[in-house]
Amino acid sequence: MIALAMAHLPVVAQDEIPARIVAPRWTPEAGYWVAQANVNQPKQYTIFFYTNEHELIYKEKIEGVKLNLDSRRVKMRLKKVLEKSLLAWQRQRQVKENEGLVISLLQRK
């Protein structure tokens, strides 16, 4: 009898509250960057900066510096370079190369 009575009770499920996804501070709102490295040459990098539409806007080759791409500080500085590059791209629509933006920010303490 009890099982039969429980079968007739309406089952109410609670809606799950979606978790609020918060992006890390180093994640840019517009654009993204990609770092290319060679295992055989650990102190040489090429960093590419793109718009959200995947257009290359800036490229810089870095030599003689070991980048820790897991470091929050490095990611924040790459975000700054991306933001500067996006502003320059919006004004001139020209791909820039090797202007020293990344290396100058990385050398600051």
C-alpha cells in the first residue's frame, strides 16, 4: 500500500542553478595570443596575437629569454600587449612585427 501511495505522489525536481563561470583576469575579452616554441631551442619563442576573427595583428620573435607561460605575471603582460596591438590594429589595419612590445614588458620588474 505504501509503495502504491508513493508512486502516485508527484515528483518535484529542483532546477540546477548553473555555476557562474568567471574567466581569469589574464583572459582578454577581445582577441587571443599563441606562443610557439621549439623544444630544441628553449629560449626562442614566436608569439602571435590575433583578433577574435582569427586575423593576425602582431607577431614578435623573442630570443634569449625563457618564458614561463604558466606564470600569471607573464599572462597578464601578454594580455597588455594584445590590448595595445588591438588598438593599433583598429587604427591602421596593418600587421606589425617585432616592435619589442613583449620583450619590454617582460623585462619590467
